[in-house]
Amino acid sequence: MPFKKRRKSARRHGYQTAFRGAKERTRGSGNRGGKGMAGTGKRGDAKKTLILNLPEPYFGKSRTLRRGNVPKKLQVINLDDISKNHADSKEVKLKGYKILGEGTLSFKTIIHASAASFSAAEKIKKAGSELIIIQAEEKVSAPLKPVKKVAVKK
């Protein structure tokens, strides 16, 4: 019958320190630095591998909080696209678009857009059309009140 060797760690169970040195090191979360992400600061060498494997950078300042208001990026549209797609329209509304001056405008119309290049504005004026720049909406400072839902009887 083969002899089964007893593991060294099993021999250590039952001792006050389990051969880990001082008794104070083995009690509570003091030796491991706390639960979860506790103890992962600048000098948290015991949990450094946890931090280094995170997908986003852990140390340093977050730029997203400090960059201020970022202007919304406008989509672009050429004058050729407007003349192809809106040939029969008397009024063209292009909120969120910037008009670029590539091509020509072949009909008279009123164009509402968020922005336009200088060359596009000249070509629109030359075609006898009118360009109206839409101003960005201001943010509401007061919170909106919730609307009550009313049940409709049929």
C-alpha cells in the first residue's frame, strides 16, 4: 500500500499564526490592504498587478472632467447633394449640418443650416437663394417637471 505524504500546509493549520509570522499580520484585512480596490494607491505594490491589468488608466488625472464643453461635430453636405435631393423644395431644413461649397445650386430656395462655408454662402447668394443660419439651442437651467400620464378610456 502506497504511503500518502501529508502536506506541509496541513500541518500548519491550527496554529495561531499558521506560520505567517506575527499574530497581528494574520487577523482581519490588515495584511492584504483591505477589500476590493482598497490599498491600490500610489504605493499599493501588493495589488499592482490588479491595477496594471485594468482596461483604462488607473493613475493620473482624468481629462474628461477637465476639458470643458466640447462643441458638437456637425455633419457636412455639399451644394450638389442639396440640388440633387431637394430640387423641388421651396424650403430646406438642415439642422446639424454644415454646407460646403462643392458644386452649384441650380434653383431658388430658402436653406436653414447650422453652419456654412464662405464659398457655399457666396454660391447660394449667386443662385438667388437665401441662407439662414440656425443658432444652437441653449440648455435649460431648471430641471423639467415630470409629466403625468393620463389613462384614456375607449
